[in-house]
Amino acid sequence: MIANKLKYCLAAETATFPGLRNIDIRQLVSASNVSVLTASYDGAALNAIRASKPIQISALGTYIVQLLYLRHAAGPLIRGVVAPPASVSFVWMTVPGRLATGYPPNIAFMTPISSNLDGHSSTAPMVYRTHLTVLEEVSSLYPSRPVFKVPRLASDGSEQVEQWLSISYPQFKADVEAYAKYWAHALQADGLPVGTVIGTWLGGMTYLDVLHIYGLTRAGYVPQLFSLRLPNPDVVYELLHKAGAKALVYDRSFGDVVSSCPLPTHMALESAIVDVSGYPLPSMPQVASGDDIAMIFHTSGSTSGSPKLVPCNYTWLEAMITKAFHSTVPNNAARQDVTTWLGSVCHIGQNFMFWGSLQHGSCTIQPTKITFSSDELLDMVARCGLNRLNQFATFLVAQLRASRSNPKLLNALRGMDEVLYSGLALPREDEEWAYQNQILLKNLFGNTECGAMLLSIGGKEANARHLRPIESTRYGFFLVSPQSTETAHVDANSQLRELVILAESPDCPHSSLRASDGHYHTGDLFLEVSPGCYVSRGRDDDWIKSQNSLRCDTKAIEDNVRATCGDLISDCIVVGNGRPSPALFVEAKGDIDEATLKKDIIRRTRHFHARRYLHERITSTSLVFVVPKGTLPRTATKGNIRRRAVEEAFRLQLDAVFGSSF
């Protein structure tokens, strides 16, 4: 028993707080009735804290008798607890000034504590940081800032933006709470209790879509998020069944296909103004365990004809909140960042970016469409103060190429604090041109299962494009092939490493998605160019193995074809796993004679292939397959051509050329 006063400790994971190890919070808290211990904990110790178990602080040789659950605020902001009076209730503390890493001051929201001085103690339900707790915090921190700017189109029916309407942080919170009241009332009338999975089939590109998702979670339900029309609504119904969903909320545009839905359906509201008078506001969702599911996404590609479920628990969600904070730190804390919608809020990419922007009090612009024009981009700069551009690489390329002949657009891109892209690598030519013209690129590397994982260094130095793991993560980069010691020659391909999300990393996805070793193997390959810095070498399935098990870099071939034949083709993909050599599929651009197109491709790429191993070469027109534009199967979200699906779809044609299939 500790007499007279309690002792508390600041618990911080060193991976989350680089440079803040062994901070003495006596420098931050001074009170005669407070006794503070400091120590650094590893992951196991933090888990023990969460489980309310006594921990020995070996560095101090002291046992924590009165154990509290101590948490951190957004990213590196410290969340601690000071000793309360004899009767413990809620304790708050303000972190004054800036800490070592330069983050702004903030209020640390405390966990409620229950205890006494008899050596017996209990802790309140665990509080995880989520998009909802962040919204609770920032709505009061930034009462006058806009969180969204949404377009009001001209009354003449054109796509011209007449006005960009601002939605403040407090208004957003109020709208979310109104939607929470609405959905709690509607779903409880269906007999659906809190915690039920609710299918949510929305476009994902509007403020109202955000309100539906946040409103459902604020009401205590688990949204299962769909955004795009699937070829057959039966696939949606199968996924709803797999997730145990009990109802479906759908956008009006999907109304013609939900009549056969086996679940109760509700059409999504079409106004931010909703009459919920007399409806009570549900209490904030309580999380009993970090393994509880917060929301469900889906993979953007299909396996056996259907996307896979990606269940996201609260431990994972909190890790996303932390990573998002690190990925969106403003360059200038004295002004508000203004950024753009990345993609559908029914997918992880836009959620991740918004979770980061929200924590920093930034503003997100809802464009008229995801493929917004250069004129609209310039309008967002002029009227909304856009200073950080977020786009998928495919759409950013269009802006970069337009800026070559548009000085005003080029100056706008140069003036951005950051031009962030994701989804795909930029074509080498466009990337080089952007760097040569002082456009500050940032590459955010991620996937649905893990959110963002790596972020490029950025800036203007030679290492600007090198990728590094985002803070607070624990990743492995495992060699794909064993290294040979029999020769002094080092083959760069033998140095390829697969990015693996370790089981102890807080962002390691749901157990149903992990490998038998407990880790999550991304299939993404990298070369380590300096300690802790990497360059992407494509996905594992970008490297096919030939008939004699030699590896072939398909991405390099594709990049060369796009660079040399961009005026002839709209897109391409290389296949040939288990074949004697690779084969090339191209979607022709315009009305071009097939035989002539094949000859032109072989002629233009001959020099490139002359420098490659025999098993990597495409030197015959018989290995080039021409198909109409839009024929090759793609992922639903990013539009990436799916290599394995192409091989399956065109197996007979490949067999006819090679004689047999692998």
C-alpha cells in the first residue's frame, strides 16, 4: 500500500514517441501532493497496463501498486495523469508549451480513474482514440475553423462552382450527432441493438456520406462500407451475409438494385438538416476490448469472384489515428492547412487522410468530382486557400502534364506545401519533371488492410523519393530470396525485400488476414537504398517466375512500353507466370491496325529488351496481345489492372502461343 498519496507513471511506447524517452513529467506538473515516477515501457508493458496488471519498473526497482491506464493524445502529445485527491474522479492536465519534437500545445483528455488507498483499485472502461474521440476534442479546439468546404454549383445546371460553402468544426460535430440520433431511432425501430453491423452502400464523395458513416458509428453501430456498383448486387448481399450485417443503408442511385435485398433497407438521407426533435443522443460507444470491430472495409480486388472482408478493430483504428497524425503534420503551424478529398470515404485512403487532417484542425475540400479539372484546382487555390494537394497518382499525372503548357497551374503546384500522391507510382518521366520544376512531391504508400505504411522523405534533396516506415509502427523487410555467398557479383534482384507488418505492430490487420506466422505479408517488394530507407520495386506479383523459376520484373517492361509507346496504347500489363517468357497485353489508343501496332511496339522496345536476360525478353509480335480499351480486368477502387486476373481470362490465348499452361 502506498500511504497518504498515490504514485503515477507516464507510460509511453518508445516507437510512438521517438526522442521522448524517459521524459520527466515533473517538469510539466508541479503540485505538493503529487508524486511522479517516470519510465519507458515496451509493448508488453503497455499491454499489461491495459490489462490492469501490476508492473515492475526495472529501471527504478519499484512496483506500481496503484495501476492506472494512461494514454497519449494525438501522436506525440503527452497524455498523463496526476495524483488526484483521496477520492478519485476525473483528472485533467494541460501540456504547456512545445515538446522536443515541436508539436503544438494541447489539452490532454484524461481517462476516468477509480481507486482508494487500500491497495485495491479498478479502472474505467478502456478509452481508445477513434475518429469520434478526435472529433469531440477538435470541435472545441477549433471553433471558428472550417473543417470542410463543399461546392454549390451554378443554378444554370453547369458544373461551375458558384460558391464554396464552409462547414465549421462545431457544425460538423452537431450534424454528426443529429445523424446519430436519426440512425439510432431508425435502427432501434428495426429491433437492431448497438453493435450491429450495418451495410453502408454510398458514393463516398460528399459531406453527407461522411455524416452517414460518422452518424452510424456515433450511434454505436458498425458500418460495413461499400462504394462502387459491383457487377452483381448478389455479391454485395453475400458480403453482407459474411459480415453478419442486419440492414443496408443505400444511396438513392443504388435504389434500382436493392429491391431484392434480403435485409431491411434504408435510403440514405439527402440533407444535412434532419428533424430529430425528441430523439435522444446515444451515449458515446463504449469499447470493451481492442479486438471489438469498429468498421468493415473490403479489398479493392476480388478473390474467387468476390472482394474480401477487411474487419477493423479498435486497436487497429487507434493505430490509424496515430499514423494519420504523423502523415499530415502542417509545415506551418501558424496557419490552417487546406487539402483535397483523395477518394471515396467508403475506402481507407480518404478516411486515413481525413483522420490526420482532423487532428491538426485542417480543412478538406470536397471537389465536384474526383477527376477535377485544372481550372477547378486553380479555383480551389484562389478561393479556398488550397496548400496541400492529395490525389491518386493517376489523377495527379493529368495535372502534371497539363502544367507543362499552363504556367499558372505550374506556379500553383510549385506553391503547394506538399503534393501528395498514393495508389500507384508516378511514371518516371512525370516524377522527374516534377522534381526538376521544384514541385514538392510526397509518396504515401499503403493498402486497405494496413492504411498508409510508408511515407517518402520529400523535399528537394536527392533522397526526397526514398520511403520510410511511418512512426509508431513495427515492420520487417524480409529478403525474398536467400543471398548467395558463392560469387562476388551482387544481383540487385537478390536484394529484394518484402514488407511485412509484424504481429506486434499496432496496425497489423485482423487475424483473418494474417499468415500462419502471425504477421501480415503485404507482397510489396523494396530495395533498401540506405539504412531504413527504401524504394519500391513493385508487388510480389509484379515479379513473375519463368518456366525455369527465374524472376522477371514485369513492372520494368510495362514502364518501358508506356514510355516508348504512350501515343499508341492507353495501358498495358505483362503476364507469363510459369511460361518460357513474358507476354504483353495492351489496350490500343484509337483505331490502329493490330498487326502494325504489334510491330511498332516490338521496334520501339527492342533496345530495352536487348539488355535483358533471355527469359525476360519480349521480342516477337506473337507475344503481344492487343485488346480494346477497357477490356483488361481492374480493381474497383484505383483502377489497377489485375495481373493474375488477366492470366486467367486469357489463358487459352496464352496456351496457344506457349503450347501449355503452368
